[in-house]
Amino acid sequence: MTSTGPRPASGTPLRRARLLFTLVAIVVPVVIVAVAAVVLSGWLPAFTEPVAVHWGTGGADGFGPASLYLWLLVGVGLGVPLLLVVTTLVAVRDQWGGAARLMGALAAGMSAFAAVTSLGSLWIQRDLAPGAEVPGVGGVTAAALAALLVVGGAAWLVQPRYRTPAGRPLAPRQDVSVGAAERVVWLATTTMPRGALILLGLVLAGMIVLAATMLSLGVAGWWVVAVGALVVAVALAATASYRVSITPEGFSARSLLGRPRVDIPVHEIVDVRAIDVSPFGDFGGWGWRISTDGRTGIVTRRGPAIEVSRRERASFLVTIDGAEEGAALLRTYVDRDAGGPAAATEEGD
């Protein structure tokens, strides 16, 4: 469903979606973790010796106090859902969609995963004699994953299938008039927010330092970290910034490396408009994205975007400053190519 009016800041469907999101993402984890914590607390006095807390390919290889499982339960069962809830609410705000619904389901599922992991890992060690071999944890892991899928799936179904209407159109700031002998070109650059670039830069720097340290110390596997750093560096360079151009030939957007890129000839364009876009609400995140309604886009920030509707293909959009002016110019060229209002104006001139 698409609306051409402003997006509602609140409303019955949105309130219901938020309410059920809160129920599955906060209330459900609190209940699951509380019940599991009570059971764990009753078991802890029976474990006076260290228990297995980590398993490798050869079996149990890490040991510690049984109380570690209580911290694992709280950290993963409550900490992860809380992080998902805060991130979702801050990113989505009033623009709800499938991504928010998925985060709510994942939050509920993670609490079940943590509960089964903690309880199951201790349960298989309850009747072991001192020094006895600890059973494998494969069955516990499988049960935990099943719990994640079952609880997460139920949480997904409980939440309504609500999506905030598509971005509201933005009015052009000025009329664009291009003469028959004129060639006007619009160029602009869209870049990821500075905070995101700094964060990714720090991650890349950390990987480089780690690889160099491992190499200097002779630690095997340093090259894996180095390859990972190279992949991150290339991906960052390819997606951090895009150059957008609008010419009489059509629309083009490409990264500073030249790839990825998209070129849309003017004769393939059906309509052009400037709209307001929410990265998380409309596309579930940032980057080169595909929306649940089939639209593709370069989404680097929240705010204005140029949306290009194509013949027999889904729309493409790019978030960028000055989207109103760019969309107005491209619409002029589209009308001229189709012999529409723009062409009529030029003939009259």
C-alpha cells in the first residue's frame, strides 16, 4: 500500500505493531530468562567442582565455575535482546516494516537459545562423577537452535504484518526549464555518515594491527586476518561514497571505484520523484539494498532521495542532498524524451 501524504507519526496499526514488538522483544525474554534463572539457581549448589564451559572438536576443553552459565543466560538472553530493541527503536522511529518485525522475533529467539544452552550444558553434567568424561554438547546446540527457530517463528507470527507507507513525495524547490539547444547536467555525491565511516575505519585499522601483530609474533593464521582486512578495505572503498549524475541521456550512479554502478537510460524511465526515505524503515539497513516491495536503492542516510521508476523493472533510488532539484531536472528530460510537457514548452519557445 502506498500513500502520497505525510507518514503518520502514530496510529492504531503502528501502535499495535510497537506494542507487540515490545511484548515479544522485551517481555518474552524477561519471562524466559527469569524461569531459566530460577532453575539454574536451584542446580548450582550441586556443582562444587569446575564444569565444562567450552567444547572444541575434541570435546570439552574449557572449564570454570557453574555460575558462569547464569551470567551467560543473562548476558545473551537479556543483553542481546535489549541491544536489538534499542537499536531497532532508534533506527526505525515511526517508520515500521519487516526489519523491525524480524528484530523482535530474533530478540525472543535469542532468549530461548540462551536458556536452552545454559540449562542443557549443565544438565548433561549433573550426575557425572569427578573426573568423568563430559558428554558432547552437539545435542544441546541442536536443541538451542530449534528453540531459537520455534520461539522466534512464533514471535514473528504474533507481530502484525505492518509496513509504514512508502516515503512521502517532496515538492521540487524550483521549476526546471531546459531549452532545446541546452544541455544541463546535475552532479552530486552521496556519502555514508561520518560516524559510520569512522567506526568502519577503526574496525579496519584494528584488523590491520591484529594481522601485523600476529605476523610479528609468528602466530599462524595471520594471513586470514590480513585477507579479511583487505576485503573490508575494498568493500568500504566501493560503498562509502557514490557519484550521481543526471544528463539528457538519463540517470547514473557509481561508486568512487567505478563499481558497483547503475545506468538508467532516459527512454527506460517512466517517472521520477523526490521522496523521504528511512534506511531501516524502508530498506532494513544501509548500503546497496533491496526493499521488501522490490525497490532497489543506494541508501547511505535518512532523508531525501531521488526515486526513478523504470519500465518493466522495479524502481531505483538513491539518498542524496538536493534530491528535489535532481529529480526535477531528470523529469524534464523524461518529459522531453516522451514528447511531454517539457517538449511542448521548448517547441513553444
